[in-house]
Amino acid sequence: MKRFYAILTLLLVVFATLDMMAQGTLKGIVRDFDTKEPVAFATMLAENNNGTVTDFEGAYALTLSAGSHQVKFSCLGYMDTIYTVNINDGETLTFDIEAMQQTVRLNITTVVGGKFEKELGKEIVTVDVLNKDIIANSNSYNMAAAMEKVPGVSIVDGQANIRGGSGWSYGAGSRVLVLVDEIPLLTADAADVKWSFIPTENVEQVEVVKGAASALYGSSALNGVINVRTAWPKNEPYTKVVMYTGFYQNFKESSWNWWGKNQPLFGGGNFVHRRKIGQVDLVFNGNYIGDKSYLDGGSNQEVRAGAKLRWRPKKVPGLSLGVNLNAYNSTGSTFFLWNGIDSSTLRPLPGSISNYSTLRLTIDPFITFFDKKDNRYKLNLRYFNARNKNDTGQGSVPIQYYGEFQYMRRIKKIGMDIVAGVVGRIDDVSSPDGVDTASLVGTHSGNNLGVYVQIEQTLFKKLSLAFGVRYEYFRIDTFTSDAKPLLRFGFNYQAAEATFIRGSIGQGYRFPTIAEKFVNTSIGGIGIYPNPQLEPETGWSAELGIKQGLKIKNWLGYVDLTGFINQYDNMMEFTFGQYGEFTIENLLGLGFASQNIGKTRILGAELTLIGQGKIGKIPLTILGGYTYINPTSLNWDDTLQIFNADGANALETAANLGGTRGGGQTYAATSTSEDNILKYRFEHTVKLDAQIEVKKFEFGASVNFTSFMKNIDYLFVSDLIIGFEPQIGTNAFSGLREYREQYKRGNTDLGARVGYNVNDRIKIMINAKNLLNQAIMNRPAYLSAPRNFSAQLSVVF
């Protein structure tokens, strides 16, 4: 009997083993139900966590034991679906899927908040999204103009400012990190953004992170991040050509219009072509801009061309290799300060015009790989040359070498996302003529090295917690930084199906740029002075917000309410003062220099609305918001250390000569405002862009309101400067005081557009900007464009 049971047990084990060895393969392609495009990075999960991830073509293959199985499909932005499949021993079963997009929530996904793609509502920080249609329809041929539509964002002299985190920094030392496809686009010398270098014709969407993001993105992300995502080809080839032309009208003040009856014109065109050839993705794009300008001496011409190449070898699933190329050339002249009010309002300060020639080039090789366990590896490299040459000895050849290796892992069974990386940069700056005296900043070098990790954990399918840390080291010549950790915490709780509550706090850090430390030039006699004593700034930001999804029949949107605080230690600001020798020939030694102005704090609140869909039968898209800030100095009446290039205290001379309000060496004394408020900020901003479609017509409108800039550097309007203006041959500063007294109501920039779709491929758009024809000044002595109109023709092949 014992032998019988032993034989029976052996047979059962053999049969069970044979049954376990009976296997088949389930394979197929996942496509979007509406577009039929492949769905990459989707998860196909069977029992016992046996699963796989679709590749770039949407293909998957899953080994299963013979029998019946339930396989779950899940992917961000799509409805989770469970399928029952029966597979026989040795069978290869083809099972294609058409995935349905989610309809309850607004189908917008982002990557910039935590480097993983996720729904907009589930970010732990405030993220606003600007879509490609708004950029294209408003004829925003320069990305800086497009960014002005985002609530809480302003662009002053090319520098991005989020929620008042920056003032007027004169084109150096951005506190907002601008990325194109997650690679920084900041120059080696000034760390400023070259907006005209961004391929607006191939933008998919723009994501804006508000608040300190240094723990994940590094030094220049002290105030936030702007990530521009460009498009790759889909199944069908796509070509779009756009041409436009326009003109500037006269200002209401007739004495300003120096051009007489010859209205200044502008125009240009761009194209993009995207296609797949087997396993190769190709993108070609180009742009031309010609602007005669409403500013006397502000005309320019720009040509840009780019290409993207990506190869996905079939023999190595999950691997892609490629390179992005961009080249840019521009010639023209720059306008820095007006020469006074009335007939000189749009004319430059004598000697301030600079004729320039700029050549920029980026070469960005990359490799990405992901395996069936959802491990993702990414290597991004960059060579960036931003050569600038001009006729006033202000040229520079900044070259940057950049590299980042990143590892990402999404562990779905425990709801954890991990991202870690190491990033480095080498900056090499020299003179275009090989002579330091003919260079903007001279010859300098620097480098940066950082390592980071962030972990996000989802609990109970409702609560997400995030923790990040970064170590970073900087060097410029012999100046170095102490490596120190930067931390970031955050949470997001889904209180209801479309209600998300979030909170975050993050540390920020910014090391001075080469230009901030060593710039040494003059514009129309006004000096731009170096400050080698400039020290790094640190800070932190925190916010608490709620995002509520809206659904009105087929119209989907979000309302977002946020309260925030940003605090900075040792804040750097370009400050107007008397740093040079006090002589008439030297324009009294007046100029700008980057200085540490101490501790500052910005409290505020923001309400935003974003939505798209149909109200009845009419498509409606909205992006808008209101931002309030209270930016204050925490050492308003304390004595500051303001340095000349030689290390002397620069405020002593200015104070003794009456160049400060009431004398003294404090932030209050250098300010025009009696109240404690930081310089060059707008307390209130309102932005709204809306568009509807009626049959073949499209109608759009926009508004951008900024309140009066209460505080600027006192020397701009001081009696000291105005009293010396006849001797130094300019009325620039007295005109500025007159303007500020006249225009205290704030600025309202209204725009409108109408388009007609001739057919599915041809569209005509008419754009009008600054409809009220206001004299808008976003920084001293520089007016924005008067009312202007443009006509745009776009053709899709």
C-alpha cells in the first residue's frame, strides 16, 4: 500500500510539472482607439505580477501558462481594462487592443514635476500647461511671447519670472530653469535663456513648475522650471508651413512716432516635417523672422533650422538612439534705454546701440533604454555654442558641455516611482577676438556636478508622497561652492474622483553666473560693472493647493487655488547705482551691478483655470488666472554691503551725493517706494486666453493685466541724476520720472484673433495685439510694442 501511494504521489507531481511546463505566448499591439497611434509604456499585467511593458510601437509579448487568464491593461491617460484570454500549450495568440482615453478628467499629462509622466492633477507642485494650439493661433513666433500667456509668469528682458521670484536681472542669472526636452537651455556665460532658439513650430506642449525645484533640477531652478516638449512623428507623415506678415500702428502720443508715414513692418515663416521611415523617426524644422521694429535701432533678422533623428532597432526592444541638432543665426541691433520722453521715447540713448551678429549651435546625442521590468535608462549629452559678436566690444564665445545619466523605475505592485541621476556641466567662456578687453566678461571657466534621487510612493491608491535630495558642486575659476544637500517634500491626496489636494516644500540654491561676477562694459556711457564678491543665494518655497476637476457635458477643465511662500537668503539682484568714477565723462559712474541684497520673502495666492472641450456644439479652450504677490525685504532698513569691482562699498559715495532716497545704505534708501516692496515686481497680474470655434471660424481673445510697478531703483528718478542731465547730454531719467507719474494705472494688454479654416489643411488667421494701444513699460525706459496686426497663412500637407 505504501508503494501504491508513493507511485500515485510521483504521478501527481509529474502531471503537475507537465501542466506547469505547458505554456503559450500572448502578443499584440496596443493602439489608441481614436487616433490609432501606438501606445508606448503601457502595462500588460497577468496573475502573480507576471507582466510586461509595451515598446515604442505599442507591441508587447507575455509568456503565460496554458489555460484561462485575466490580463489587465493600464496606461496613464487611458481607462484600465481587464481582458480574459484562453491560451493553449505551445500557442502564440495575437491579441491587439484599442485603448480608450479617460473622459472623466482633463486628459493632460506632464513629466516635469517628477520626471515621470503623470496626470496633471496628481502633481505634488503647481504645474501649468500651455498647449501648442494657443502658441500657433496667437502667432507667437518667439517662445517668450507665448510664455506671457501663463498665469504668474512674466518675461522681462528675456528673463523668466515666476510669481515675482525675480526682478529685472538685465539678462543674466535666471532663477527659472528652461528646458527643451528636459535638457537645460541656459548659456555658459550669463545662464540666460535664448527664447528665439526654441523651435516653436514643433512644440507639443509647455509645462511650467512654480516654486523651488533645485532638489531635482539644480541651481537655476530656484524659482521654477519651464519644460518645452517638442513633437516626434506619428504613423502618418506630417508637414506644416506657416507664413505671416504684419505692421505696427502709431502710438497715441504722436510725438513718439519717429517713422512718420512709413509704418514699421515685420514678417516671417516657419515649417516642420515629421515622418517615420521604418524604425527611424525624422523631424526637420526651420524658421525665419524679419522685424523692422517700432524702436529706432531695434531691428533684427533671424534664421533657425533644426533636425531630430531617432532610431529604434528591432533586435533590441526598448532601445532608442538619436541626436537633436539646432542652428541659429541673427543679425541686428539692440535697444537698451530710451533717450527721454516725447520725441525721444522710442529713440535710443546716444551710444547705446549695439550692432550684433549671433551664431548658436546645439548638438544633443541621446540614448534611452527600457526593459520589460520597467527599468528605464537615459543618457543626454549636449554641446552648446552661443557665440555673439558686436561692434561695441561686448561679444562673447560661451561654450557649454553638458551630460546627464538618469535611471527611472516604476514598481507598480507597491506603487513606487524612483528617479536618480548624475549630471555635469563644463563652461568655457572667451572673447570672440581673443582679447579680453573686447569681451563682455573676459576669459573664464567653470564646472558643475550634481547627483539626485527622488522617490514617490502611492498609498491606498489615493495618497502620493514624494521625497527628493540633491548634492551639487560649483566652480568658477577659483571660486567654489560648498556641496550641501537640497531637500524636497510633497504630497498629493485624491479626495474625490476629480479633487486633488497637494502640498510641498523645497529648498533652492543658485550659484552666481560668470556674467554676474565678471561682466564689464558700458551702454551709452552707463556702466555694467563686475562684482567678484558676489555670493550664492539660497532659499525655499512652500505651497498648499487644491485642484478641482470640472465637467460640463463634453467640456473638461480644472480650477486650481494655491497659497505660496518663497523665501530667499542673500538674494542677488542687478542694482542701479554709482559704482564707477564720479565724472561727467563717465556719466557720473552710474550703472548696474549684481549685488546681494539680503533676505526677502514673497507671500501670495493664485487662482487658475484651464479647460478644453465643447459647450454644446462649440469647442472652447481656456487658460487663465489671477496672481497676487506681496514681495518684501526682510532687511528693509538694515545696512547693506554693496560692492564695487575693487571691493569698496559702493553705496557710500551715492549716499553722500544724495543718490539715495534720504541717504543711507539700505534697501529702503535705494527704492522709490515708501512701502516695503521689492523692486521691479507687479503685485497683481491677471491673464486669460480663450478660443471658440463656430463652423469654419475660430475666435480668440486674450488679456494680460499687470498692476503699477511701485518700486524701482531710486537713482533712476533722483534729483541728483536729473540735475546732471544737461551736462551729460541726455533726458532719459527725467523722462522716466514723468512717465511714472503719468501711468500709474497699471497696464492692460488686450489681444484678439479670428481664423478661417478654408478646409482641413488651410487656415487663415488675423491677429491683433495691444488693442488698447497702451504705452506698456515692463522695465524702466523701454516700451513694449504699440497696437499691431498680423495675417497668418498655415498649410498642412
